[in-house]
Amino acid sequence: MAQRLHLVFGGELVDPAKNVFRNLEDIHLVGVFPDYESAYNAWKSEAQRTVDNAHMRYYIAHLHRLRDEEAAASSTEELGS
């Protein structure tokens, strides 16, 4: 079975209506998790911890969706081999 990694990260946004971080150097990398449930629990914990700041947002990135091992490699990836 394929591994389904999830990245949880967040930070302060310039405007709560947009997904633009105020300072990329201050992004909080919570961690990489082996399944959605553990990633969701980490996301929920951080979101609840920062609930009083309307500009703070945390996200779950589905890392397993970024790469399909069955698809042919791009020319850039082949340069690294």
C-alpha cells in the first residue's frame, strides 16, 4: 500500500480573506504525518491554539498527491539521476 504523507503548516496571513503569508520565514512547520487522521489532529490542535488571532491559518498539504510514482519522470527529474 502506498504511503500517504501529509504536511501540516501555518502562519500569519496578510489578510484573513486571502492565502498570502505575512512573512515566509515565520511559517510554522508542524510536521509530516503518515495519515490524514493524525495530520487532522495536529492541524486542529494548532488551529485551536491560535483561534484568537484571525490572521493565523493552518493547512494540511496532501504530499502524496504531489507525486505519482507511476507517472513518467519529468525531464528535470531525470537530470538528477
